[in-house]
Amino acid sequence: MHKHKGFPSRLPGTDFQFTIRRPGKDGATKLVARERYRDRRPADRRADAGFMRALWECFGEEPFVRGNLDAGRLGWLLGREVVTLDDPFDPEDYDALLQINLPLARQSFPEVFEG
């Protein structure tokens, strides 16, 4: 499992996790796209924006491997702001290639890309 050096482990001042410390005993947790509803709590929205900011600052427009990024946190962006590049895509592979869908990410999280 690739560990992304310099990537924040969580949203500062919260328990919203961004990375995992070690691989799971049974392999990688399956990546599943999660639906974001309009009535999500403000703290959850801040966590999504903070995670997108960390992805943008660490990887920019370049493809990146899933590695030690938290499956649950990725799930909130998967299939929309973060897209898969592997064909076929294995949702349980730590080496799966992902990339920011920049046009949609800018639309969903304008505060991350301002300035």
C-alpha cells in the first residue's frame, strides 16, 4: 500500500479521517460511491471540502494511486469529483488509479479552487 507523504491524516481539529495507517488484514476496503444529499451536516460538508483541498494540493490534475487514502472519505467524491482511470476498475485495489475531475470539482467546491 502506497503511503502519500505529506497528505493530512485528518481534517484539522476534527475526527474526520483522510488516511489509514496500515493495510487491512483482508485487503483494501471496497470503494463505493456514496450519495451526497442536500441536508448533510455542515461539518460533513467541511470534511468533503477539506479532503478535496488536500487532494488538489497534493496531486493537482495528475493521476494518483488510492494507496492509504480513506475509502469512506473517497466514497463521498467517487464517480463525481474523483474518477477512476483503470479499465476494468478494481474497487478493492490499493494501486487503483484515480484523478480529480477538475470541471466538476470546481463546480462542487468553488471555495477550494478560488484565487
